[in-house]
Amino acid sequence: MPLTKEKKATVLTAYAGSATNTGSTEGQIALLTERISQISTHLQQNKKDFSTHRGLMKLVGERKSLLNYLQKNNLTGYRQLIEKLGIRK
């Protein structure tokens, strides 16, 4: 189930500054995190859905590469973002 337009807009305004700033690294990471949490709840109910599991692993890898990029280029922004999202404890 993809994210709705309203949900995307609220996530982007919370993390990227505005709803139209879809290219920011922080906004992309926040959207991926939201999508990952949705897929994780789906997989808890459907344990044998292996194709969705593969898609989840691809999203996690994409988020990891974006987080590494953000860490190299904007360390304070990286630290604030992982604290707000509650990832990488």
C-alpha cells in the first residue's frame, strides 16, 4: 500500500521543511522510513510474503545509503534526523 498524498505532505513538512521539497535528503529518508514501517507491519501479519520482504530489504538499503550520504555531508543534520525518526540507536 503506497503512501497517500496527504501522508507524504505531512511527512515532508515535518522533516524537509515544505511539502514541495521532495528532493531533500531528509525528506527522502523520512518517506522511506514511513514506507518501511508500513511494510514491516504487513510482514508481521503475512510471514510468507517473500517478494514484499525483498522489496523491504531494497528500501532499507536505499535508506542506508542516503543516511551514509547525509552523515558525510551534514553531520548535525544527520544526528537530528536519526533522533527525530528514532532509528540507529
